[in-house]
Amino acid sequence: MEASTHLLNQPFVTTPLKPRPADCHKGMLGSAGVLGGAASMVGAALLAGRAALKCGAGRVYVALLADDAPSVDLQQPELMLRLPAQLLELGQLSALVVGPGLGQSSAAIQCLQQALASDIPLVLDADALNLIAVHSALTDSLQHRTAASILTPHPAEAARLLGCDTDTVQRDRVGTALTLAQRFRSIVVLKGAGSICALTELDWFINPTGNPGLSSAGMGDVLSGMIAALIAQQLSPQQATLLGVYLHGAAADQLVQRGTGPIGLTASEVMDAAREVLNSWIYG
């Protein structure tokens, strides 16, 4: 099948959005989960969880692997913090992010294997991708999933997944994204200037939004949480991915236009701006 190329734009990505009904309640808005946050990396998982909350998921659960993990996020107490085993036993998850701050311990491998064996749509980032790159059993589980999988690698993670170097990835970003999508039977977001969104059908989309302010720590964690939130609100994994990527960049663009960044732009600022932009697209 030949790949078809599309440049993302606001009317296209916002097609599935509609105002919430007057009798809306949190049960109608799905439950997003985040699994990660090993020692010294708790912030990555919390950023993903906060982004999922601010982009509209009805409930957000965050499971942290660190032994000294907090029991509450004091900045965002709406997040429900759980042990990894408790999160994976929940029956109501609509989407699950795995990878932000996950680490590469034996516990991380076990958690990822359990997630891959589930029938929950997964957003896989960071160490989840690094683990898949080096453990063939995890690769096999990913390739045989029946639920949707979304991979969000930066160029170095993409190179590890394909066993090549970063220069090779950057020389053919579209080809790399399509190869990843086909090899891992997943939707793929190859991040970078003009992120490439490759679908399992081998269609690919270029994202025109975003700016150099996005090149700071935590931005990928926020993107993963945003995509999971949109799936939780009943967008298809494809719709959620395309909208999430476009919205992520549009939020950063709005901040820069208002004088915040690009230098010093933070992931926390982007998630707040994403909430504002998303509401403006729906409610005007």
C-alpha cells in the first residue's frame, strides 16, 4: 500500500471535538493511567499525569516505581497515586501511558510486560521504548497486541528501536517513522521539528506546529499524557495522536506569541496553554 502524505491543520485535527453535554460527569470522560516514576524520575510521571488531567480525562491514576514515591501530588492533588500493581489491576482504564521515568530495572521490565499483555490502548515513551529495543520478548509482545499502541520516540530512541544511528534516522525521518509503524504494528510519532505521525496503514502526517521552546525536559511526558487524555475522552487512537501532537505544538506557539519563551519555556507551561487552546477550539 502506498503511503499518502498530509500536512496537519486545525480543521482536520479538531473534527472529532464537540462541546460536552450539560449532564456530563467524570465517568463519561474516561480514565487515563501513567506508569513510570522510578527513583529520581518521579517528576516525569507526574508531568504526564498532570497533562492528562488538564486535557480533560475524567480520572487520572499515576503509578510510581520509586521506593520513596509520594502518596499524593501536592501540586495536583486531583491525581490518584497508586502502586504499579494496583494500577495494572484497575478495570476501568481507557488508556495507559508507560515510560516516563520508568527506568530499566527488572521491576520496570515486569510492569511493561504486563501492560503490553493488556487490552488497554498504550502510549509508549522514553524507557518503555528503550526496553523494547533491547528485549526481544517485549518486542514480540508489542507486535502481537490487539489493542492500539502509540510509540512516541525522539530520534535517538527511534535509532535504538531500529538498530541504527541517529544520523540515519534524521536523513530519512519519514521512512524511519513508516518502518517503525510497520515493524511494531503501532502508530508512531517521530518527534522533532516537523514531527512525523505514521499510522499503521502507512499514511503519514507532518505536524507544522511547535517551536524551539519545546526542546526542554518534560515536553515528551506532557505529550504522552495529552494523547492518553484524548483517548480517554473517546477519540480513536489515531485521532488522539494527531490532535495531541498538533495541540502540543500549538500551545507552545501561543506561549511564544505572548512573550513566554522560546528560551526557558517549560513543560508545565505548555500543558496549561494546551488546556486553554483546546477549550478555545471547542467553545470559541
